[in-house]
Amino acid sequence: MDVYKTLDIGELLRNNSYPGRGIVVGKSSSAAVIAYFIMGRSENSRNRFFSAEGDAV
């Protein structure tokens, strides 16, 4: 397994009707990025949102 393989997240998500949950980790020459996403199937699940409260999400 190549842990350093570069993938196009836009293409991966565009071609998947239900990606579910995911964690994206990346870096550039000046910053590191970590993102978490969640997609629900039901209307209630799709209406969830994340909110920041102090240092917590």
C-alpha cells in the first residue's frame, strides 16, 4: 500500500453518491490540513451541522 499516494478528493466524492464519513489529511508547502466530513442518507442526517464551542467542535 502506498501511503503517500496523491488522490483527487473532488473526483473521488463526485463519483460516489454516498461517501458516508471521511477524513482528509493533506499538506502544502506552508500548511497542514485535516478535515472530517459526514453525509447522511436520511433528511435528518443531512441536516446535521458542526459548530465550534471554544476549542471544541
